[in-house]
Amino acid sequence: MSPLLFYAIAFTLGCYAVACVMVLVRLLRGPRAQDRVFALDLLYFQAMLVVLVTGILHGSDRYFEVALLIALFGFVSSAGMAKFILRGEVIE
Amino acid sequence: MNAVPFWVEAVVALLLVASGLFVVIAALGFLRLPGFFLRMHPPALTYTVGSWCVALAGTLYFSMLEGRLALHPLLIPVFLAITVPVTTLLLARVALFRRRLAGKADTPPPLIAKEGGEERTRP
């Protein structure tokens, strides 16, 4: 791996870290419950991007499956929480 | 394992940096904008541009690294294109429903205001 790609990956991971901190501030501060659920959904997604970029850094395919699982769980949990706020129960 | 040519690494680096910048812009918008409905817009940058850039970079890099066509990273943005609208729509309905419950003055009324003479409370 050339230094160019290595530093690009380091920069990208740094950007993701800054973005995660910003979303975390919104998660802790968010005035209402839907703000927090949306921030959690976005955090899940940024963690998935971090895993994907780490996979490119290590040159390994295994990280892809982890990222797909994180995306799946993020969707299920966000949909479940949104349904809970909307109706008071997840499955009617 | 093949050696990856330099131009491929340059393109991958460019895509990754673009993805990182767009994710930071989206997070900044998510942090700064006032109101939930305004805040729903910037994360779309992360969901579309961010994921597509990373998936294209992964496809290119693993194809060159393994010497075969590796299309599996493209599954993630395709999968997200199905799931993200569901979450976003549900959360928008949540926000609208709770706003109506709170009785804010400038809330748009339900599309079907009355159903058989009975007040419709579902959003």
C-alpha cells in the first residue's frame, strides 16, 4: 500500500471520528426522542462506514460481512424504536 | 494477491477522501440546523454519497487486489436504498404525530380529517 492511500484512509477515518462526535452531541442534546433515534441511526451508519474503510486498510474481505450485519441491525433497531414512539408498542 | 497499480490507489484515495468530507458536512448540518424536519435532510448525504463513494472504492480496490471482479461491496448501498427510506419515513411520521399531539398551531392537518364522523387520530 502506497503512503498516499494510507494517509487518505487515515484522513477519512479522522473525518468519520469528527462526524461521530458531532452526531453524538446531537444524540445527547437532542430535544425530543425522534432526534435521538435519528442520531442513533446515523451513528450506526457511520460505524458501518468505519468498518468498511478499515477493511480497505487491512486489505481483507471479512470486514464486509460485519458491515452488512451492522447495517441490518441498525435498520431493525431504528424501525423498531420509531414504531415504539409512534404507537407505544413494537408489534401489535 | 496482486500488486495494486498506483493510479488505482489514487482513485481509491480520492473516493475515500470525498466520502469523509461529505460525511463531515452531513454531520455538521445535522448538528447545526434548527428543527427536526430540517435536520432530516443532511444525513441523506451520508446515506447516498458517503456509502456510494466507499462502496465504489472497495469494489475497485478488491477487484485489483484479488485479480477478479469483486462486486459485493456494492450490495451495501443497494441495501441501504431499500431500508433508509423506511426508517426516514417512519421517523417523519413520528415527528408529525407528536407535533400534532402537542397542539402546535402551524401543524398541517391530517389528509383525511374525518372518517365516518369520527375524529381520526392516526397520522
